[in-house]
Amino acid sequence: MLPASPSIGIAGVSYRLPSTVLSLDELHGRGSLRSAPETLAGFGFRQVHVAGGESAVEMALSAVDRLLDETGVDREDIGVVLYAGALPSSSTLATDSGQAGGELHLSEVEDLFKYPVSRIQAELGLDNATAIGLSQQGCASLFSAIRIARDMLLAEPDLRAAVCVAADRFPTDARREMIYNVISDSACAVLVRRDWPRNRILACGHVTKGAFWDASEMENEIIAAYFPTARTVIHDTLGRAGLKLDDIAWIVPHNVSLRSWEILLGLLGLPREKLFAENIARVGHTIASDGLLNLRDLLDAGRVRDGDRLLLFTFGYGLNWSCIVVEH
């Protein structure tokens, strides 16, 4: 008989949002929206958080530092740090100022090899941790990092814990709207631990449809593909966990519009009451942080009971549909 697999759980989540909050009307006045504020309000949005002088890596450092303090984990137990940047500018320190221009304006090509994940490992004293960066998953980046962390913990018995962190900020003058959703800058850090009894990861699912890689030219096709693929990925991931939709106590969503969730819930046959949607208006879409940011706030609200199964779902350009099922 094969030995039982160790329990891999999400042992903590911390996030960082910039202090500057802009309403839809303020964003519209700045020319940062394509649609009228009332149209976006109809999709469930109210405001977003916008970084000022803080860079993506500075937000990431803040989120990870808070995570380590809140969980009390021994830093020597962290065996790997996985840094996920949805935007190419998030993956090198040289292009982390939030300004336009990027690597084409660098005077030294060596600057392209200055990586946020190495800086996080060094500045936070995670000396035993291997530093790994991943990208090109869009808003599914943090889910991918958690999936990899889970698999590494299962495969390598000497690993005790992993930190997954995602951080992104838009260029200062960039438009804040993409396909009728409004974007916040953010960072989110997650502690994944071996032999952890809470928020055990029961299953992960991920589908990529690379034919939609040119998102700016295929907006209508993306919208058409989104809902049936989302339904399939959710059903398949639940199947891996040996569960059905009725077994799920909460849907922990991405924040890509309340209206999109109302449609998807209808396709799934789930009641609106199972969706934790409060942060769509309060925070907007935080690129890769949505699902775990929402998980933290749902847990803090005391609305999750022992044994509840939670379904986290997100979607990212590339195109990537990603799902994680956990048991509290």
C-alpha cells in the first residue's frame, strides 16, 4: 500500500494595496477609462487602488514581510520563494518604476538580470530558500505559483514551506480598464506548508488556450470562449477532488466584474449567495491577487466553518483558466 500523501495547506495570506484610492469618476476625469463610469458601475465596480511612488517589488516585500510576521513561520523553514509577475515589467527590477519605456531604454543590458525574487529572498532573510520566478500566466500567475509550490512540497520531502508572491503595477499613465473591468495595483503573498490541517489544497486545475494569445485583437472571441471553458475547468477540478458543485460552501472569485460572475453562476446552477463578491466594488480587479486577497478577507470575516470546501477560480490572458479547491 502506498503511503498517504502529506497534507499541503494554505497557512496564511497577506496582501498590500496602495493607499491612493480613485473613484470611477476620478479615473474617467484622468482619461483612464474607455467606458463611461455608469457602465462600469453596472459591472459592479466602484473604485481602485493606484500606486504612487511604490514599485511592484516594494509592494511584494511589504506583503511577504507581513505574511512572515502574521504566521510566525521560522524563516529557515522556507525552502522556496516563487515570485509571479503577470506583467513583463514586474519581472525585472530595471523596469519596476511604473514608467513607460521598459527595457528598450536601458543603458546596460545587465540590468535585465536584476530579479525581484532574488531581492525578496535577500532582504527578508530567507537564506534557505531557492528563488524562482514565473510569468506569462496573466492573472492566473499566483494560482500557478501555488500549484507549483504544492507539487514541490509533495515531491521533495525535505521541503517544509513555500512562499508564493505576486505583484504588479500598471505604468503611471496607462489606461485602467481592460474588457470592462477596472484594474488596481497590488501585491499578495501566500504561505504554503506541509502537514497543514487548514485550507488543505484538494485539487488544482489549469487550461491554456494559446490560440488567443493576441488578446487585443480577439476581444470578442475571448468573451465567447470564457464562459464554457470556465465551466469545464471548474467541473474538471472538482472531479479531481472527488467533489460536486453542491459540496462547495463558497466561491472565492476573481474580481473581473460582478456581471460576469452572475452569468457563470447561472451556467453552473449555483446561487448568488455562495459568491464572496464584496471586494469587486471595494478593490476592483487586482490582476493576479484577486482570489487569495478575497480568501483572506472571507476568512477574516468569520464566514467559513470547519470542513467547508472553497472553490477559487481565476482567469488570465494567455489565455489561462485556473482553479483551486481547498478544505478549511
